[in-house]
Amino acid sequence: MSGFWNDRRVLVTGGGGFLGGAVLRHLEALVPSSVVAPSSAEVDLRRADAVESMFTDVAPDLVIHLAARVGGIGANMARPSGLYLDNLLMGTFVLDAALRHGTATTVMLGTICSYPKHTPVPFSETSLWHGYPEETNAPYGVAKLAQLTQLQANRDEHGQSAIYLLPTNLYGPGDKFHPSVSHVIPALIKKCVDAVESGANHIDVWGTGSASREFLYVDDAAKGVLLAAEHYDGRDPVNLGTDEEMPIKDLVGIICELVGFDGEVRWDTSKPDGQPRRRVDTSRAREEFGFEAEVPFRDGLQRTIAWYRANRTEAEARAS
């Protein structure tokens, strides 16, 4: 315990979300002076006046901006305009208010979806501007990346102490399992559990299975966010990941095995694969603030499946 957190008034946006919940759990152990995490019902971050009032009331020393509108490929294809505008407005207003109120430290969360579609693997932070993101999630990715430009401009002109983190695909207990917003791991877990319970002899999966992804357990991501908040103050973006990559076809096989589904997997090749590959270079996070992921992938999956089976109603309730 360094004592860094003891006199900090911390404002967490998106504290009711997947990553937000994990950050709040780990933040509690650090014993900050105070933590405020308003819900979206309490503060609409898409409104400048609401964000201004929040900063006036809380007067935070440290802001962790996790609030976002997110979803899998289907959600990104169905609601590209809403995902673009909501994420752009929330990030813009929070970062601007932090600047004007003289907030000592601001942590902004970006997205792996901001990387160009054909980024060389592993993704280096220097590749962010070398092309356009994969089409199905480009509006969301571009909206989040705009905050990096704003952050760096504010730092250069006004000396704002703000950092930008890029977590790779998150998974773990507390994830969203509603089909309208779920990402690949919760979507596959739900398909397999439903198939086992109904006695179905097959499941349908989008794409070809050839795309690959890197997955980061949500508690590892939360630890990375808090490490960076305490130990990093640079203008360059930083990846958070495991530096391990897995084809979706292999992922499906592991989830089927862990859930106990032994039926047929039918690939719907009329649906998109999304970005062809994802694996990030984690060296900057390791060198700048000592971050390394700890939870083995199969262990994390087992914990996620167990949580879903024990919390079906909660897991499937949230559709936004």
C-alpha cells in the first residue's frame, strides 16, 4: 500500500457496468478518501450540463471514465449511429469537465475496436492511426478514439494529466448475456448452456471460426486500470492484455467442453467474422506500470460459466 489512494476523492463513471463493478471492488481495498459512482439514471453523461453538475458536486481528484454503450457485432451493426454518438458525447464531456475543474488525474478507457482492420499482430499502440477500423464496429471504435485526440490536445495545450488505456476483449463474472448486447464469450456460453438444458443436438455460431481474439479477465483489467491511475502519467495510449491469441473455432471447442455440450457446431458463414485477428503488444503496460495479467484463460472461463449458471436472471436482464 503506497498511500496514494488515501486522500483521493475518486469519481467512477460506468460503475454499474461490467468493468466498473470490478474496478469498484478492487478500489475498495485501496481505501480512498471517497468513491462516487453515479448510475446512468442519476447522471446522463450525454448532457454537458449534467456532467458539469456532477463535477461540481463531487470535486474529484481522480476520474476513471468507464461508462460506454457497447455490444457485440450484431449490436454494432444494428445501432451504429447511437453507439457512435453516445460514446463520443460521454467521453468528450467528461474529459472537458475534468480539464475545466482541474482534476488531478483522469483515466480514459478506449477500445480494441479502434485499431485498423488489418493491424500487424501483435497490435502496437503506434498502429492506431494506420488505417480504418473493421467496418462492423468502426463507428464505436472511432468515437472512442476521438478521446485520445482530445486528451493529447488538452495535455499539449493545458497540461492536463489524463491517460488512455486500451483493454482487449474482456470476459468474466458479471458480463452481459442478453443476446442483443453480448460479446462472443457470453454469447457462446449461453448458447451451449441452453442447448444442454433443452437437449438440442447443435448450436449455430456466426462466421467461419477463423477469426482470432485475445481475452482479458475482468479482474485483471480492473487491476491494470488502477495500476495505471497510480503509476502512469504519459500522453501515449497503453494496451491492456495477455499477449495470447485464440481462434474462435478453438474458443467454441473449449466452451463446449467446459459446459458439457457435445453436439454439432454449425457455422453460419453468411454472418461476419469481424476483425480478422486481435492480439496486443503488452510491453508498454509492463514497462510503464508493471501490469501483467494473472488469471489463466480456462480458469477464468470456468468462473464465468459458474457465475452465469448461478445468476441467469441477472446475467440476461440487461439489454443495454
